[in-house]
Amino acid sequence: MTVFIKKGDAPLSVRQTSKRGMAHVAAELAQAGARTGDEELLRVIPHADLTPRLAAVVQALGHVSYQAYALGWEADNLVNGEHNLFNHQLAAHRAAQARLARYRLADGRSEITEKLQAIDDLGQPVFDETNGEPVMETVVMQAAIDPLPAEVERPIYDEVTGEQTGTEMVSNPEIVRDEVERADARAIIDETPAEVIEFASAKAGLSS
């Protein structure tokens, strides 16, 4: 077996990891000339008692015994597990960063504009006919979004009759949910191991 889970891969479930590991072992055994059922025989028969054919399989695996091969498999599997945990932490860290990058509902979002050269209906840049200078126009790159109200009105109902008896002002549930999600995201980032953060930062730098 080899280390088949690399840092930065998509995180796998326990079942996916197990199936992929079994597939790698099966492929290695098949490449070494093993037949169906040989793995079980290699497990239980002492190396000194192996038939020449099974001994040739072990030799093709590149180990002095099947037990040595199994120990190498276990060592590789530990690395695969560590890498898969790393990838789960990496995915959670990136998701948390994306969540925090969104604007606060309580604050809203300001408009962002940029001066760009005007484009005509044919997709060609527009120039001033008098001086030949580019014709500039203001383009909205990000639309403004108003903040949500801190409180909203909620009806009050009679516990006996079920009829509405009035209203009350309560914290806006959308803002409350937004702040809870942001706090959860911040907690994930704070708990992310430094190695994962450095890896994520390096990858982000390469893609920018």
C-alpha cells in the first residue's frame, strides 16, 4: 500500500477511505501475481511455509514477508488518516473563512464603484470624438445592501384562545442567526492548527 491521500485533497469519509485503501491493496496484490483468496493465505501461513508461488507474490510486493508488507501498510494507513484529518480541517477552515467574508446583516454593505472606459453596443471602447481621450463611466461593481433592522415586530397570542392580543419588539432573528454563524466560523478558525492555516494561506497566495 502507498500513501494515497495527499494534503489538499478533498476530504473523505471513513467508508470512502476504507474502500480506497482496500482497492489499493487489491491492486498491489494483483500486480504481484496474487490470486483470489491468496491474501487470506498469506495472512495465516508462516512465511517459511509458503508455497513457491505465494513466496513469489511476497517477493513481488518488495518485502521479506507478508507480515512486513502488512506493517508497511499499517504505517502508510496512519499517514493516510493524518492527511485525511488535515483535509477535513482544511475544508472546514476554508468554509469558515468564506462565511466570515460575507457582510454582516446588521451592517449591510456599501456600494463599490469603479471608473471604466465606456463600451459601445459592438463591444468596442469609446473615445471622445474631439480630443480622442477615452470616455469614462462609473460602473457599480458591488450593489449596496441596507442593514436589516435590529428589531422586528412579533405578534403576541393569548395562550388560551390563541387570538392575537398585541405585538412586541424582539431581536431580528436573521441577525441573531447571522451572528451565531459568524461566531461558529470564528471558533473554527481559532481552533484550526497552524499547519493547516499556513497551507491554506500558501494555496490562496498561489491562486491569487
